[in-house]
Amino acid sequence: MRDTTHMPADHPTIPAEKVGVLIANLGTPDNYDYWSMRRYLSEFLSDQRVIDYPKWKWQPLLQGIILSIRPFRSGANYKSIWNHALGESPLMTITKAQTAKLRGALEARFGDRVMVDFAMRYGNPSTQSKVAEMVKAGCTKILFFPLYPQYSGPTTATANDAFFRALMEQTWQPAARTVPAYFDQASYIEALAQSVERAYPSEAQAPDVLVCSYHGVPQRYLMQGDPYHCHCQKTTRLLRERLGWAQDRVITTFQSKFGPEEWLKPYTVKEVARLAETGKKTIAVIAPAFSSDCIETLEEINEEIQESFTHAGGENFTYLPCLNDDDAHVAMMAEVVEDNLKGWIEAE
């Protein structure tokens, strides 16, 4: 508690001291119309953590032909998965649900001494606005939690960048911590395994192959020291070991390739076709790099990648949803938060 005993009468009001927990997801357009999509894509694709080409070369191309055409296609894809009842994307709906459950779990541990909220790296609500809200509410310490199990520059690092930039704007900066990648956290692997076992409660029902499809990045990122590829491979291995399945039945692939250069391989869309062509009639796809279902899972996996498999002769395709606001996932998130709050606040 702050000591206000000796404050003069005209001193600005200081709220009760709290610890902020700010979870961060990738982001979402406000709507699927052309201008909403254009604003969102411009912000996303202008991030040099995402597209690291020189600005003088990339921006004329982006602001010209790409953002004249792509918002129409992306908008149609978003419309196909949109939560029309709530007027928002599934990612927004799910992130709100995750935040509500995490808030309840942390309030049970710490009472009203914590403030839990969420921000988006791109779109709304912005990291800048949420950091400002937390500081105004009395948060002298903030734990920033990017919801990316595997670390990569275009995901974890750019989310942290936005957080640090937001701190730069505060007159009274809170103490700050960031949550590291949790790709090998036992409770995370357990939550993934439970999601597989719910879909396939017996060995007789299990698919020929479980495809762990991760969002791709350019191959050169690996060569430059980004640990993402290694983190993904370890997540798959730990999941396979927890399930007790043979090595060739749980594989790692990468999706969402963008641009002409080589990305991490094998590409999911091509690998599922190869599996079908080699006689694998039943596969399941899980997306361990995504904490919430979004356009890349609900549209790309469930439509484009599924079509690639069936077109090549596959018969049974199952997409296993992300962990979303599953109780085991929220319990894992609460565990990670509590570990990273040590020394700042202790459970009641």
C-alpha cells in the first residue's frame, strides 16, 4: 500500500497500488469491410519485425498494389468466420473469454491486488491504451504476457516492442516484466495432449497422422538466430512423447507462407497432400503455436489445407481447435503468471 500520510491536501489523487497482468494477442480488424481490412493490414504488414524488407522498397509495393487488392480477399475470408452475433472476429471473442477466466483465477489467488486485461499488437484495443489504463488505475508493476508459446521475432518480439514503446510514454513508469516463451511448459503440453485425447479417446479411433501445423517464418530467420523452429520441433516432440505415439505419427509442418522467398518446411498445405498420396486416409491437424482460433486456423486450416488433403485422395480430415479458453489452458496461463509474479506479489 502507498503511504499517503504526509501528502499535502492539494496533491493529485493516487490510486491504491496494484499489479497489472496484460495478456497480448496478435490482433484483429474491427470489421471485414475494405477500409477496416486495409487499416489492419497496413499496420500489420508495415511492422518490420513481420516484413523486414527495406521501407523504401516495401512500402510503395504495400501501399500500392497489395493494399488495393488484398483487403477484398482477406475481408471475404474474415466474413466467412466472423462472429456476426457479437460483431467481432473469433479471435476477439476468444481473447475476451480467456481474459475473463484468467481474471477470475488470479483474483482467487491475489484478490483485488491484481488487474487483468488484454491488448492486441495490431488493431484494438492497442497495447498503448491498455498500459495507460493500468498506470492510471494504480499499477506500479506490469507483467506483460504475449500469448505465443514459441518465441519468434515477428510474434513475441514485436509484442514486447509495443509494450516497451507504451512504457516510454508514461511519466511514472511502472516496473515491468515480460513472460518468456512457454513452448516446453509441462502444463502447456498437458493441455495440448488432453485436447487430442478428448477427440480420440482410444487408440482405435486415432488418426493415421497428427499434423502439428505452426505458423511459418522465412528460413533465413532460423539462420539469423531466431529460435522459433527449434521451439516448434520441441513442442511436437514433447506432445508426441506425452501421447505415447510413434515418431512417424506426429509431425511438424509450417503454414501461411507469404512472399517469394523460402520459408520453414515442410509446408502444411503440401505435406497433407503428400500424406494422402502415400495412403494416409485419416489425419488430424492441431495448431500449437496459436493460443486462440483465428483466420489462420478457422479459414486456412479448415478450408484451404483440408481441401489440399481431400483433393489428393484423403478421406477423413479433422481440425482440433486451439486451446482457447479451455480450463486446462487457463490454468496453465494462471500458473505461468504466478511463476512470473514471484517477488512482486504472493497468493493470499
